[in-house]
Amino acid sequence: MKRPLPDGTTHLLFTGLELLQRVASLVPPPRANLTRFHGVFAPGAKLRPFLVPKQVRRKRERGRRQRPERSG
């Protein structure tokens, strides 16, 4: 701890489970967006379409994979 708590406590002693609970609470949920934008890069900004490049979508081939022809 950088500084003692108001009651004078300078150290904290946790069991293994208590420590894991405290550390686990700091881990973000899976697939959480950790980048937040504001100003012109915010999702609802009026100028965003002029600044951010558009996504390029690839065409998916709908057909099945072609099997190699058997010879023989």
C-alpha cells in the first residue's frame, strides 16, 4: 500500500481465495470493448463518416469446396 489507511492499517493479508476474488473482479468480461472513443471518433458523431474509412466486405463463395477429380 502506498499510504496507511485512516485506521493505521499498513498491510492486508488475504487467503488464496480472497486474493483470487479481488483479482478476478479486475478482469474485464470476454469480448468487452476496452477502447472508448469520444469527440469526432464517437459512434454517434456527425463527422465520423468523413474521417473513418469504410469497411471493405469480401464476397463469400456460397458453393461447396470442389473435390479433386479422381483419376484411375
